[in-house]
Amino acid sequence: MSLEQITDPKMQTGENPLWHPAEKKLYFTDIPTGRLFRYDPASDQTEEIYAGDIVGGFTFQADGALLLFMERGRIALWRDGDLTTLVDEIPAERESRFNDVIADPQGRVFCGTMPSPSAGGRLYRLDRDLSLVPLVENVQISNGMGFTRDYKQFYYTESLAHKIYLFDYDHATGALANQRLWRDFSAEAGVPDGMTVDSEGGIWSARWDGHGVFRYSPQGEFLQKIEIPAKKVSSLCFGGDDLLDLYITTALDGGTKAEEGQGAGALFRQRVDVAGVPEFYSRINH
């Protein structure tokens, strides 16, 4: 199956595509415009479900709500149009916002922030009791994350450093240790952005300014590229009943369509040969 453009190219920065296995629908956000969308492949319809403050990332709660990670370190629950604030702000993030997030097997959430005029970005862990644990400081754009298939290690993208790192990950406590370089992309075009891990342990990395998504082996060997006509490819996830549909978000980011490529700001879908794995639900108490 060839690459499909699913939505009109209207998003400034499409991000955080996330497949809901129970609903069989895809959720995604347009960060700068503060909008959340839900796409139903059965009807081929996309609806806007939220418009308000910026949402940099989100997870699905096990109880059916969406857990939104927003500006100034705000964390809120969205359910059927109602928004409930759980964390009003993080003082260190008053000039920043959350960017990419991922739930872990225990329902905690790893959540990164953008750099601000006065400080670098950070990576936090939101524990189930709503406590926030700073993990990594002075980050040049905290971005895509994922787990190795044995859940013993954790991938972490630092975009402007052009690197993906690997940490040892403690399943029981959520602790990260032994940070080391997994792959350096500085000699390649574009910037590593969102990522996901497939059922064979392959790493799929979206390439901002790179016109594509790239698959690598767990050892960092390049395996394949899916060409995307849009220049700024921001994130990706697996969806569909068999998790063989790769959904890909892109950005217009204030540029023109001539500059940023056909479909810049649209959601794309590509059928692939290797399945993804289900993402975890967050289980944050509230």
C-alpha cells in the first residue's frame, strides 16, 4: 500500500499520534494552535475534540480520560469535554511547555519539556501519586521515547543534539541509569524527533527537516526509510487492529507549502510489514 495523506495539511505542528485500541481511533495534537483531534479510520472522519491551551503531549488513562501535558508544566485530565487540573504548574517550567511524553508499563509517565529563554529543557517522571521526579537537565529539546522489547532499557531523543540515548530502566521503580549514546545523527540531514519501537525491537524515528521516517535495528543499523513529501516529519505511531498501519504527523511550522513540501501539516498513513506494539495506559491517581 502506498503512502496515504489522511487529513488536509492544516496543522502547524502535528504531534503525539496515539492509537486507542479500544476505540479503534487515532488521537493527535496540533501544538501551537492548542487543538486535539480524533481520527476514525472506519468512517475516514477527523473531528476536533479540544481547543484551548497548548497540549505538548498526552497519554490515555486506564479509566478512559486523556492526561494532557501542557504549558508552564500544567497537567490536566480531559474527559468528555471537561478539563480538570491535576498539577497547576511547575515553577521551573513557567517559560516552557511539555513536548513529548510516554507512559511506562506501571502507568507512570516520562514527560519532557522544551528549553526556555533562561534554561534548558528537562525530562521528568510523573509517578502515579502525582509526584514529579526530575531525571535529566539542560536538554536541547526533549523528544521521542521508547522501551526495548524486554523493558530493561529506555530510548530518549534529544533533538538539537542530534542524538538518541539509551538508559538502563528499572521496571519496578521507573529509575533511569547509565545514560549512553545509542546513535548520533549529526552527519545526516534533518533532526531526530518522535519515535516508536516495533514488535521486532526496531526503532522508527521521525526526521524533522528530513522528509521521512527511518527504521533502525536495536544496534543502530539503518534498515529502511519511508519517504514523506512533507519536509518536517514530527512523530509516528502504529495503529489499526493488527498494528501494521504507521501513522505519521508532519508540520507546516509557519513556512509556506512550497518551502515545506506537499502535505506539510497533514497526517499520513503507511502500511508496513512489521507490527508495532500497544502503547501503555497511564494510571495517574486523581
